[in-house]
Amino acid sequence: MKTTLKCERSIVAAGIVCLGLVAGCPLPPPPPPPVDLCAGVDCDEGFACDASTGTCVASQSDGFESANAVRGGALYDKWWVVSGVDAPTEDHPFWATQDTNTRTGADTWRCKECHGWDYKGVDGAYSSGSHRSGIAGIFGTTLSAQEAFDLIKTDHAYGEAGLSDDDIWDLAKFVLEGQIDTDAILDGAAFNGSANAGQPLFDSSCAACHGADGLLPPPGAPADFVDFPGLIADENPWEFQHKVRFGQPDTAMPAQFDILSTGQVADLGSYVQTLPTSAVPEGFSNASASRGGALYDQFWAVAGLDAPADDHPLWASRPDMESNTRIGADTWRCKECHGWDYKGVDGAYSSGSHRSGIAGIFGTTLSAQEAFDLIDSDHAYGGTGLSDDDIWDLAKFVLEGQIDTDTIIDAGGAFTGEASAGQTLYDDGIGTNTACAVCHGGDGLSIPPGADPDHDEWVGKLANENPWEFQHKVRFGQPGSSMPSSVAGGGTTQDVADLSTFAQTLPEAP
């Protein structure tokens, strides 16, 4: 009897496995050969055939791989300067989709104007303020290199604006590989690095052009240059980090992208934020804080002017209109608003007949020029006849002449110095100044030269009734009199505390 083998998926019979290899088992058909869509497609230089479509596209290997992220970062800042083309004159075509940022023309084409120096657009530093456009950022994008190229060139119209394909690849390289998360190096607006570690970086990489204090205008800068490193780092740390990493377009400032680590950028930024933000004007350098302190008291007596007859223009807008009812020249005395302790409504003038509700000047962060302009124009002292030199003296006092009176006067109004040391200063004089006793007497009850016959501002009385005024008079003198300034005579704050402590032991009346 003849036996027939039947083909199964897997049959084991007499040690033989039948897997379609035995005669009579059918084999599956072979797969069709792949279709080569690029067969016969000849692409120009810089382009390659896309195997999925059979069309020529810009070659990523030739474009993106050879692109320069550092140059792309500079293009992100101001591309027409970097690429050497004319700046656009019309608004970017997307600009009409927003109405909060009022810039026009070339500024609207700067990548940073939409996406910010932190690359986060409306979700970053440009979430508010004059640069807000409401446009999203680019940080964390998941675009491919080709998608980034196409978006920049076509969708965002930079190809039509004059950028070459190489420029656009550089921009794409920056977008995909050049950004950092600025939150990693900034806590709010403060760099979170080490200023000590940042100083040698500044000295070796920046000081040659910017100066040791950051106030040297760099080569090629205009005469009115004010964008000092300290100012940019303080006011716009996101811009600062970008300029450090990618340089300043159209200048010799080198990019540190391949030199400094992200942590070193934070260190450098931390140090630069300690540098001055503006150059000191010559008028301020030559000014006298001691004379400014006297002007603060009664400027017309110091400057030789007529006392103002009308109220200060800001007097009518003082927050407390009821407590302080003074008029005329008194309303122009700086001390009438800001106090003898310089703290205004937060100090000794927080109550009483001198209360105006106006803030103090202690701890101001104004620059020298800002202080000058505020005094001259905003506070209208330029219109009273004060000269620029007078106003610079006032500015010098405001920025360098004040002390924290809480360090020498306790909460009860008592000076905190040593009375015994103060008696020596009272009898012998502070620094180069004439001794107090010469004009006021050993007990403080002599009428000083030139004073009114009915004088009753005895040393002991003033020191006890108004210690804040007393310290100011000791430090800056009495306007219109021969009383010297201890500041001008070389006295220290401790000298003032000691002398004043002794003065509070003197009789308050004859």
C-alpha cells in the first residue's frame, strides 16, 4: 500500500519535518521590487531628491549640517546687518496680526521682536511691556531642520526679504541648536551665577573694549554711547546673555558661544550686574555733597537767590493736604517734603505738622543724570534760578551725602554715640572745623555771630527736640551763616553721633 505525504504547517514523521520544502508544497510569491521615485531625477547643487516624493528639496546634509548656529544667533538679532542687505522699510507681513507693539519698519523684522531675547515670546519677558506682541516663542520647538528652513524662508517671508539659503540655514541651526533655557541662569532678572567667578571672565574677555568698570565706550561706538554692559545686564539680562553668546552685529564684539559654558555666562552676568550702569557726568564728579546738603536745607540762602514767593508746583498734589499747611518759600525746601532724616512719610515726618505724605529720598537708585534731571526739570528747581552747578551739588548730596539716621539715633530720638568723646569734639572741633564752643559757648547757650538777638535755637534744645535736623546741621552747616560743615571738614558719621550725644546733655534754655 502506497503512503502519500500530506503537507502540514509542521509535521514530524519518521524524523522528517515538512515545511513546504517537500515536493508538492507551494512556495509564497516573492515581494515586488521597490519603486525608486528618484530614478532619473537630477537635482541642482544644494538640493537632493526626496525618496518619498521624488521631488528636489534643499539638502539638509549640505545646508543644516554645515550651518553656523553662532551666525544664526546674530541673524536672530539683526539679520540685515549680518547679511549685508538693506534693512526692510515696510512692516513684516505678520505684524498686522497684533496691535500691542507699536514699532514699525525694520524693527518688526527682527526675530527677537516677536520671540524675545529669552526665545519665549509672550510666555517670557515679552509677556508685558512695550515689546509685547502676543506672539509665541520658539524655545522647545520640535520642528525638523527642513521644517524650520521652510518656515523661515517661505512662511515667514525671509527669503523674499533678501536672506540667502545659507543665511536661513544658519538661522535654522540657531533655532534648533543655539538656544538655552534662560530660566536656568536667571532667578527673575538676576543672574544666578558667582560674581567672584565672573570677574576674571570679564577681565579677560570684556575689559579690553569695555573698560574695567564697564564704562568705556567700545571701539566704533558713537559719542553718545550709553549701552554699557552694567546697564544692559541690569535692565535686560535676557538681551545681555544673547549678546554675550552671539556677539553684537556689525561690531568687533566676539561671540562666546563656543567659549563659555552656560554656567560661565551666568557667572559673567552676575559680575556685570555689579558694575555701574552709567558713566558719571563731569558735573557730578566735580560737585560738592556738603554744599548740596546745605542747598537741601534752604537753597536760596546758599545760592544767593531771592526766596520763592509762590508755592512749589508739586505742593498742591501732596498726598496729605491737611497736616502741613505751610506756604511760599517753605514749600520749596527739600527737607519740607523729604525730612531731615531723608525718609519723608516713612520717617520723622510720618506725623505732625510737617507731614506731607511725600516719600523720602533715602536709598534712591537713581543715576547721577537721572537725579540731576529730576531736580532740574521734574521738580522745577532749574526754573528758580539755581545753576547747573547748584543742581549737581544737590544731586551729589542725594546720591552720596545722606546717611541712615537710624544708625546714630534710636527710636526714642536719642543719639547713640559717646558723650565723652563728643565733648572733646565740641570743645576742639571736628576735623579742620572751628570748635562748636567758640560760637555757641561751652554750655551751648551763647548766641552765635550774626544770629538774631531773639535767637532761641540753643544747641541742647535743637539736639533734643529735633535730633534729625541737628545731625543735618552738624554735617552740612547752617545756610547763610559761618557755621561749617563737618562733612567738608573731614568728620565721620561716628564723630557726628558722639558730638550730638554730648549736645543732648546740654541745657535747652538759659
